[in-house]
Amino acid sequence: MANEKIIVEPEGGATGEHSMFIGRFSPPHEGHFKLMQTVLDEGGKIFIAIRDTPLSDKDPYTFEQRAEKFLEHFKDYLEGDTIAIGLIPNIKEVCYGRRVGWAVRQINLDEKTEAISATKIRKGNG
């Protein structure tokens, strides 16, 4: 791997345009999977950017544990460069100037999926 912080680097590197999903994903859950599946179903590629958060009650999972959940769920997409997963700093905001060459897109899911809460899952109520 070119970068030891990238757990999944497609063979030959990630090529083409990807949709990026930034989050703590603590833990990855059905809402995250369904959101990302939307792009995959459109024929797109995804980059899962997992924030590097210190272990705590709010973030009890390591980067490797969170990445493994995505690898297990999206195992059918691991050939080629459809999915890449990487560790990013614990960012506080995403900033951009004008005409940056990419867009910010909100994907709305069904009400049941939107109601999924990682906090409730961590507390055993999800």
C-alpha cells in the first residue's frame, strides 16, 4: 500500500471520480450502508473517509474495526477500484472556494433509515 493509513487501496490505485462519505461511523450501520449503496447503484465509486477520533464512550471503535464493517458489508464491490477506505484527520469543517470541480450532494433516504442513530446503537437501543 502506498499509504499505511489507507486500509483499502484498490490495485493500481483509485482511478476516476469517487463520491466521498466523511464520518466517524461509530459504528457503521444500515443507514450508512444504504446511503453509500445509493451511489453504487447509480454506477458510481465511493471513498469512505473515516475520521481519526480518539477512543472514548462516544467513539469506542478503532479505525480498523470501522473499516472492517464496511469491507464485510461491501465485499461484493472490492474487486477493482469501486470502493476505497481511508483514515482522515478528525476534521471540524469542509471548506471550499468557487468552481472547485466537485459538488456537495445530500442524499435523502426513507424515514425509517433516516431515524437510525449510532448513539442509540452504542447504547444498545438501536
